[in-house]
Amino acid sequence: MSTTELASLVIDAAFLAAAFLFIYGLKRMSSPVTAASGIRVAGLGMLVAVLASFLYVFSVSEAALPHRTVNAALAAVALILGLSWAWISGKRVEMTAMPQMVALYNGMGGGAAAAIGAVELFRAGEDLALIPLVVTIIGSLIGAISLSGSLIAWAKLDGRINGTWRIKGQQLLNGTFFVATLGLGLYIALIAHGHAPVALTALFFIGALIFGVLMTMPIGGADMPVVISLYNAFTGLAVGFEGFVLQNPALMIAGMVVGSAGTLLTLLMAKAMNRSVSNVIFSNFGATGDEQQGEIKGSMKPVDAGDAGINMRYASKVIIAPGYGLAVAQAQHKLYEFVKLLQDAGVEVKFAIHPVAGRMPGHMNVLLAEAGVPYDIIYDMEDINGEFKEADVAIVIGANDTVNPAARTNKSSPIYGMPILNVDQAKQVYVVKRGQGKGYSGVENELFFADNTNMVYGDAQKVMVSMIQAVKSLDGGGH
Amino acid sequence: MLTGFIALYIFMLAAFTGYEIIGRVPSILHTPLMSGSNFVHGIVVVGALFALLNATSITEQVIGFFGVLLGAGNAAGGYVVTERMLQMFKSSDKKKA
């Protein structure tokens, strides 16, 4: 057996193993008990596949033989650079910034898929058959959209781009742009048969990248998780399509598994937010005139953090509704310390988690787990919403839109119809908030003006510290 | 050669597999799973390696280089981030037990 034959046999076997390990790993990741081992199983698959693909060196095409050494050196440098940068940035990123980091890595994958397509299209003098050519074009289009779209999503979540960017006739512009880019791509495939001028091919990629930007810019921050999940599915599809062009079954299987899993995940996330995917993409938060918001009666009543803490110490049941603001203030550890004080005093404490608390479904659970809050006092919205009316105190920390009663009553509100936590039904509501600003969706919250609501202004961490001190001094003085 | 219908069979079965895996997942795992599937499509780095190793012109080498760079970032970053997220589930499970 020649070296070339042996190399390709090892490569094929490694890809088969990788495909199995990816699917098995994802399966393990879909249950909380086995999840942690799942990523390691999938990681092993990746390691096997990448190591085996070094053997490509022995089976390069005739034309590429003279460039083999240079190409291999370039590949090693690119691998090491990409790997070490991503490894370090992934280790360093704060748990609160996880969603945008996922967006960034996802965009890179989309870019890699588009790059594969570009190499195929720029490859001089090679004739691809019609079907692979069309698939290359479509994969490149999706990959490039995913790249620029994910970058915008990352920049928005990371606070590098603020607000949304909308113009009149946005959808018409986007639609025209998409059709033009797709048309150009099909021209390259069907009429030019892959031998279009370089400038035209470049124009196609630039068009796809710009469309990704146009598509993502108008989408509000609150919808970003759904968008990231959608781009994740996009990248999967792009990888699967380019895998077909490269005749690589590992890419085809992994890409298509992620494409369909990602699509389903997108639908589940959108459902958890009571939004449809087309709603997210085509008609955006606030797009339907937020001027119509009704007058809100009443006023915001501030209260001292210590007083609020003491009040909770003498309550019998307290429900906590945490939001992204809690995580930003890094107050989850102090909050849990306060919760333990309450529990020692015999208060029943529960956490109520809205499906989109944090920035993504499940994000808040991750953040609370980080602070060591045990699972059995954390409840999903459906399980705890009936209990608020029995609660003496509901305390909202850094959450806003997920507790806004306007979602139930105000039809003109952009968040109308979104399921919310029924904190307003508790006897007493405390809202811990930095200032008087609006929520992520830009909607005023009438909960803050309700008769049974008091505002505790301040940084969540400092507020928690004052509450802890107040309760401690109380119990200390009681001896 | 994986042409025509064989490719379609692979795509169909893979798509069905992905759908079945995610089917009944509790919402607390949505974020880690999105991150995990984000890691899995990092396999694109293997395709980019193939493209770069077979490059015959400067243009192809430059694009291939960035393809490998981006793909490696997708794979490595996706792994680290997912591992960190899932690590927390493990530790909190232990505490409860």
C-alpha cells in the first residue's frame, strides 16, 4: 500500500470516528447529568479529525505539489494562531459575556466556510461540475452572511454598537440586496460556470457580507439570542454544503446535524420568548411606533436597602427574580450570602427564572450555578408563577422587561404577549435598580409605579451588602 | 464519490439526527447546547486545512490561511466556552448531592 493510500485510509477512518463522537457528544450534552462529559467526547472527535487531516500533506493534488512546504507551514501558523487566540480569549471571558463570545466564534466558523467556498471559486483552471458549483455558491453565501451577521450581533451584545439602525423601506432594501447577491452567485455558477472575472466573484462575497450587516443591524438587543442561534444553524448548513463540495463526509454530517439542531434550538428559544423567528427578523422590537405607550399613573417610591432587607428577614416567603443587571454587577455571590441569612432566619426563599433571564435561555441558571446556588431553590417561570400571590416579598434584581405587566395588558407595547413573571402579585415588591432607565427593549415599566412596589436604587452588589449588614446587625443586637 | 443521492441521504439522516438530539432538552441547557453545537461546526477547520494544503496561488493561500485561522478559532473557542459552562452544571450537581 502506498503512503498516499494509507494516508487516505487513516483520514477516512478518523472522520468516521469524529462523526460518531460528535453525535454521541451532542447527545450527552442534551441532559444536565451527562452534559459535562459530552463536550469532552465531542472534543476528542475534533482532535482526532484535525490530527488526521495533517495527513492531507501526503495526498495533495499534482498542481499543489510545488507549494506543499509553504502551504503546510502556513497551515501550521494559522492553526496555532487561531487556536491560541481563541483558547485564551475563551478562558478569560466573563460568564456574563458568554453569549457574545459564542456569536464571535460562530462568525469565525461561518467565515471559514465562506473561505473554503472562495478558494474553490478562485481556483484557476479547475472545473467543478454544475451541482457542486451551485452548492459552493450557496454555502459561501450562507457562511458569509453568518460571518458578518454574527460580528454585528457580537458588537451589539458587547456594547460596541449601541441602539438599532433602521431606515424607511429597510425590508425592501434588504430584499433587493439579497436577491441581487443571490442572482450574482447564480450567474457565476450557471452562466459563467465558475470562470467569472475575479472582481465579480469578489463582489459576490462583499454583497453577502453587507447583507449580513443589513439583516442584523435593525434587530434589537433583546432578540439577539435568537439571532445568534439562527446564525449558528446557518454556519452549520454552510459547513455541511462546503463539506459536500470537498467530498468530506465528516463536514457534511457535523454541519447538517448542527444545521438542523440549531434550527430547532432557534425555534425553541423564540417560543420561550413568545416571538416567532420571522417576527424577530422582519418586524422588530419598537418598529411599531412606541409613541402609543399609555400614560403611567403613580410615582416611583424609593426605599432604603437596609429597611428592605430587614423587611425580608421578617417575611415568611420571599421570591427572587434575577435579571442580567444582577450578573453585570457581579452580585450573585452576595445575593446568595443574603439568601442564606434569610434561610437561617426561617424564611422560605425561591428563585424565579424567566426563560430569557440573562441574555439567553439558561444563561441565568449558569450564572447562579457559578455562585453556588443549589438547584432545588431555582424554579422555572411556569412552576413558580402561581406562587407569587402567596409571597410576602418579591424582589426584582436587575430585571426589567421580564417582569413588566404591560406584556399582559398593553396591546400597543412591543413586548405585548411575552410571558412574564407575576411579581406584581406579591404583597410587597422591591426592585433593585441602578437608575430610572428603561429595559433592554426600551419600554417603560409600570410595575415600578405600582402601589405595592418600592424601588431600591443602587448598584446591585452594594445593595446586597447593605441588606446583609442590616440583617446581621439586627440578629446580632437581638441577643 | 459522494455524489447526488448518496449525499442527499447523508444530509437527510444527519438532519434527522440533529433534530432528535435536541428534541426534548430542558431550557436550562439551551445556551450550553448552542455553544456545543457551535463547537461541533468548528470541524470546518479540517475543510479549510484541505483547501489551504491544495492551494496553488497566492490568492488561494491567503484565503486558505484565513479559513484555517477562523476555523481553528471556532473549534478552540467553542470548546473552551462550552466546557466552562458545563463545568458549572457538574459542580452544582455535586453540591446538591
